[in-house]
Amino acid sequence: MSIEGKHILVVTSVYPMTADGNHGSFVREAILRLQATGAKFTVFAPAYEASESHVLDGVKVYRFRYCPKRFENLVRDGAPTKLQRQPLYLLAAVLYIFLGMLQLFWVCCQEKPNLLQIHWPFPHGLMALPASILLGIPMVFSFHGAELMLANKFGFVAHILRWLLPLTKGVTANSSFTQGLIRKIYYGNVTVIPYGLTIKPKPSIKRLPGNVPQLLFVGRLDERKGLRYLLAALPLVLAKYPVRLRIVGKGILEHEIKLQCHLMGLNEVVDFLGFVSKEELADEYAGCDIFVLPAIVDSKGDTEGLGIVMIEALAHQKPVVASAVGGIVDVIHSGITGLLVPEKDAEALAQAILSLLSNPMKAEKMGQEGLADIQVRFNWFRIIPMWQQVFANALDNAVSEKSTETLA
């Protein structure tokens, strides 16, 4: 079955408010690319501080309300982090699921989609279940890793996912790491589909002689990104080479990270850029010497499911230094397109950075190899047919089951 003319409702916790937004931009990018198949898409996502439903790229984005404006930011900095640091957000989480469930059912009644794509099946699989069962809409579950790391830590999450998974008509994972986590609770077919670039790459800018080398970090400022270990590594690097660290992103740990930077006397060599536009982000990638992602498995058991920022750095021909955790190992070929180090090891991080700074030709070759690699493995022209096949199979399976039920 083709997905041309079919209506797919995408349920997600993150989606950009504007074309230049980076929050959930990979979900938007996939929808943009899939529109060429002739399928229609609608998005169901939470409001952010009373934000209203809107249209983006010709796609209707329903923003469901679940809390008073002041507290309607549960997913902005990562729900697990907020719940751990501010337990009162548990009430917001309960309202998120319950009110989201009611509003999703209403949207499905209005839109009459042929298929539901559920990103982060916990908790969104629970939210979509009434609409799926009562309105007969098949579901595809798309896992990103965080919900499965929660399942490792909290037995009730694993039980809910074990119950929900057999009800789906398709299951995807963003990396082999995420697929491995799914295998702990589900033995059905799982298709690994990564994501590609969400920005247009710019030509790499070579550092002029005498200019200070630049390290770049891009990501949410939360525990699992491991930024404090990069700050701890910086004095070891500075002892041998002058460098600047540029940090793109904001998050719940911003104050703590800036305080650490101040206490370590690093204010003069670290730039906090906050949120930037896609154009500015491409400039940062193009202008850096090394991209660093010091991710860890955090206290909640969460880590990187894939790491799209590394793919974007490689698209700008930049070598990557990163921790060997989660889906990062799916992206970086250590010694070829970058260097992987043990998590939470500031000294190893520093040594990897120094090895590239001391050997610019090696760093340049890694950047070139990285670009060639991601052009094949993380190319949207390869990825989109995989989504088409998963959606088509799900629709076929749903039709076959209905036919069997009718004959019975």
C-alpha cells in the first residue's frame, strides 16, 4: 500500500513553534521530507506556556493545553529532569497525559487520520490508546531512547510498554542502541531509522594562522549532556593550547554550569550563546575546529539516543570528540570520523581534544571522512523510503486484520 493520499497524525512532545526553531526540529524535518510522498500530515504536540495551535509549513499543529501558563513547560527542558528536581511537576505530568488523551481523541474525531505516529511511546502511547481502539486508527511507535531508559529504572514504565507494544502495527528505533533497549521488553519487528540534518550545511571555515582554536558544544544544558566534564577538561587543554569553548543551548542546569565556569576561572574562554537561529548554528559548526559531545548516562539512567548534533557537525567536515555511550556509537567511527572516550572522564576528553589540536591534518581528514560517511548513512534520500515502508506496512496490516475480523 502506498501512503499517497493517506493522513498521518504525528503525536510528539516537541515540535518547533517557527520555521527557525530547533526544539524538535528533527520531527519537523522528517515531516517536511515525507510530504513529497503525497501523504498529509497533522501534528499533535503540547502547548508551551499557553501557545496556540498554528500552521507551520502547511501542516496543522494542534497545541494541547494541560496546565496553567506558568507551569506549562514540562517538556521544554526534559520532563524527567524537571520531575526529579521539582516533584510538584508530577501533577503537571498527570494532567499532561489525561488532558492530552481527551484532546487527542477530539482531534482524531475531527481529522479522521488513517495512522497515528507516536513519538516517545511513553507516555504518548497511553494518550493515543483510546483513539486507536475506539476509532480504529492503527499506531506506529517511534522510540528515541529516553522512554526506554525510564523503563530500565521504573518497572511500571516497562509494564506499560510491554502491554502497549503488541497493539501497534509498526515499531521504529532511532539507533541500534535504542533497538537494543526495545529488545528487552519486545520481540516483534523493530526497524532502525535514524534522522538526518535539520540545517543546511555551510562550507567549513579554516582557522587562520594565529587565531585561537574553537571547541563547540551544542545541546540542552542538562545532566545527560555531560557539559560539566568538558569544563573540567578545559584547564588540561589550556595548559598546552589556547582554546575557546562556545556553548549553544539553554536548559535547566544553565545556572549551575555558569557557576562552575566562574569558579574554575573559565569565563574569559567560554562563550554561552543560548538559543541561536539555524543560520547562526550553521555558522558555529562551520567556524569551529572540533565538535565535542561529552554525554553521559545520567542519574535517571538517560543518555543520548542518537545525537543529531554530531551528524550536523560532520556535515560541516568537523571532527567529533564524544563519549562512547548510547546511540553516539552509531554515528561516530572512532579513529576515523572522530574520537570516542569513556564517559565522565575529563582527562580522556582532554587528551582526545589535544590529539586533534596537535595534529591538524588528522583532524581535517576525520572531518572529510565524517562528511563522506553521513552523506551515505544519514542521507534523507535513504531515510524517507524507510519511513514510507513502515507506514505502508502498518496500514496494510491494519487492513488485513480488519478483513480477517470481517470474515470471522
